[in-house]
Amino acid sequence: MTARVLTTLTMAIALSSAAFAQQPAPARETAGTTGTIPATSAPPPAATPVAGSPAKDTSPATPITKPPLVIAAPEPLAAAPARVAAPVAVDPKDYRVGPEDILAITVWRNPELSRERVPVRPDGKISHALLNDIEVAGKTANQISAEIAQRLIASNLIENPEVSVVLLEIHSPKVSVGGNVRMAGLFELRDPNVTVLDMIYRAQGLNEFANKGNIKVIRRGQKGAIDFNYNDAVNGKNNANFIVQPGDVIVVN
């Protein structure tokens, strides 16, 4: 009986030992400053190169840098020359506009820039809504046309303007007649061929106190007065009855 119990106990101890041996061993821990750190497995051994094969380069690859893309700045374009209207040839005999004259301005294919009646102001200028004031006194119609064309170009309103200026009414040329005449006054000079005798007749002729041999013509820009002999002019003496100019003043003493 006792032998059977011993035999059974021996077999149980043997089975327990075998079962304990089959369990996996726990991971070892290493002591650290803050606690235990699980031990890591060792890295696998490096592969042994095969004899005769080239050694593999394990150094890090050098990065390939591309040169910076340089874009050349375009050369500045030459500034276009400012356009100017062509100079106008002036005939000394051409009429020169003055105050109170009436002009007509036509810009071809641009009715909004054209004007049917433009009076010249007493200061010798005309008014235009888009071109402001324009000095016209003392200029011919062709010179005024060129001035307006130049302003249209400078204002970028029209690239190639065609401007025409027409003199509708002449009121600016005037001649003053005073002294011993029947009706002294300031008279418009509408004809370029008017003489001193013509102007005296416009003033209704000489009165009974007039000295026919003492008549003077005062002209702007000229020193001294010009003598006029009434009898010589009436008798048709050469150059006695000369042509007056705008602004002349005839004084009958």
C-alpha cells in the first residue's frame, strides 16, 4: 500500500516538472534610472558578401542640387516719340483772327469735337469743353487748325485728327476815326483794301472845322504818326491814299 502511494506521487511530480519545462522563459529586464526597460533582441547578423561580387556602397547618397533658374529681365522698350502736328506755313497776307470774330471748327468724323459757331473772346481766346481755352488772337485759320490738332493728339483723344477752321464773321479789325469829322467812332475793317479816305467817308466826311492838310494816322508798332493829305488823296496823287491796318487811329485836326 505504501509502495503504491509513493509510486503515484513520483509520477505526479514528474508530470509537473515536464509541464513547467515546456513554458517560455520570461523576458529579462534591465535596470534603469527610471525603471526597468525590456531587453531588445539583438539585430540580425549582417549578410556575408559573396566572394567575387562588388561591394555594395552603404554611404548616404549625395543630394543632386539644380542650379537656380535665372530669368533675364526684358529690355525696356524705347519710348515712342511724342507726336506733334506739322508746322504751318503762314502767308503774311492771310487774315489774323481777333476778338469778336466768329469761327467754325470741324473735326472730321468727330461731331462731338466740332463746333458750329465759336466766338473769340475779348482776351483773344476761344473756349472748348474738352480742350480748355485756346489762344487764337493774331493767328491765321491754318495755325489755329494745327493748334487744335496738336491738343487732340496730346490729350489722346484722336490719333490722326483732321481739323478745319473756317472764319464765319469778321468783327475784330477796327479803325478809329476822330477829330473834325461828322460822326467819329470805331469802325470795323471788313475789307483788307480799305483806305484812309474810305474811313473818313464812313465817318460821314470832314466837318467845317477840319484842316485838310493836317490829318494824322497813328499806327501800332510804328514811331511817330503818318501824315495824310486830304487834297492829294482826292486828286489821286500817287501813294497819297494808302491802305489802313487794323488798330489804326485817324485823327483829323
